[in-house]
Amino acid sequence: MAFKAEKATLLVEGNELTITNPNKPLWPDLGITKADYLTKLSELSPYLLRYCRNRHLTTIRFPHGYDDKSFYQKNAPDPVPSFVKLAPLDGINYVNLDSLSTLMWLGNLTCLEFHPSFHYIGETLPAEWLIDIDPTLEEEPRIMEAALIIGEVLDSLRIQSVPKTSGATGVQIYIPIQPGYTFEELRRVGQFIAAYAVNMHPKLFTIERFKKNRGDKIYIDYLQHWYGKTLSAPYTPRAKKDATVSTPLLWKEVELHPSPREFNQLTIMNRLRTYGDLIDRVSPQNLDAILAKLKE
């Protein structure tokens, strides 16, 4: 998309959108303007929408670029175009991010991050399961080692998983699940895995919730996965210096200890053309065996 004016009109799926300040720098150091960002969102949309549609969406808006003031947005901002579907819950009019038109509308509002609910609209059961591996230190060279350990624990339980960069400093372990499990059941398994990892690697891991009490340890956050909470969607951009994108990885890539900064708006499309959606390769997992064991 190449724009010269302060406003431009974009036709998306038959819907007319007004794009304001298309040349505004959103990642100035990388030369990424709003027009560039909207182009990237359009390219990412087949993947990003898969994990945002039919969910309650929270976005983070950065009106003046990634390194300036921001605010979380749960309520859909007025005016809402006719093509945008809303998903009310607990008095909040969330957006249902189910179309390219809606994604472009949000992109024009400088929504730089997309955080969907863990459950579908109208449901209370989880749509998938995530364990968040969250470093305490800003620069954490052990983060991929930590993710590998959790992956190996899951593998020993015969649970297939996909590691993904958060797009910030952490790694999230994504597990597609068969429908019917509750948030309580997944938390029980998560607590078991976290306690085991902390016991086996006490100098590396912690389940201490308060950051000030963690020292330099990596936090295994099994509590974030809960009804009403959110986490960064697979393939969401993040408002970070390197224009990172939350990116699913192969376990063999994790073994090479890559930097999360390598996975960004400038590299993501080549990667998707090579690998496609890595999460889509993993079948929904059956957790009955481990849940039965934990009940003994």
C-alpha cells in the first residue's frame, strides 16, 4: 500500500475504510509506517484471524508508535462500522475479530497487539491450552532451554505441543486440545508440570507469582490460562523495538536457542511460506490419562 495523502480510502471485502495518516511512522527505527503495518496485517490475516475469530478481543493501541504512550482497549471504540461484529460479555462490548475488514479497521486505529480470550464467544470451556514461560530478566539467554525442558516434560506425558515466541521476552507452549476439558482441569495439569520442573531445576524455574521475589528465575505461569484472561495470539505483531511477531517454532529450532527478536514483521512471511501454520500440524490432544493419574 502506497499512500501520499493524509487520508486514503481502502476497499476491503466490499467495505470502504478511511485510512488516516498512512505515512505515520509506527516503528521509526525500522522505517515501518502505518501503511506498511496495514500491508503486513493483510498478509498475516489468514493466520492471525484463525486464532482471533469467535473470541473476545483485547487490543493494545499505540497512537504515536510502538515506543510512545499506549492503552488497552476492551470496549469497541465508537463509531463502530457496520461490518464489525461485537461480542458482549460482562458489560463489555468486545470486538469479534473475524474478518480482514475488521483487522484493517483496528490496524488503522493503531492497534499493534491482539490478545484474544482463551474461550470462544458464548462458551465457558477453553479452546486450547497454553503454558507461559516468562523470564524475570529483560535479557534471558536461558529462555529457549527453559521452553525445551517444559516441552520434554509434556512429551514424557505423551502430550504434543508447539512452542511459540510471545513476541516479547517469553515463550508460550501451545497445546491444541480435544473439546470438553475445563480450565480447572488444565490448571491442575499445569500445576503438576510446573511443580515437577521447579523440583528438577530449582535454579532455573520458579512458580513465585511476585516478580520482586523471583530473583533471576524463569516463571512458569500456568495460572494465566483462565476464563476471562488473555494471552498474545499466534501471529500477532507486538509493540517492541524489533517489530516482533508472536511466532510458532519447531522444537528443533528451539534446540538452537534462537533469539525471539529474529521473528518479526520483516521475516514472518518468508517463514510462513516455508512452514505454514505449525500449530495446525498438531492434532487436538487427549489429556484423559494424565488427568486420571492426578486423581489417584
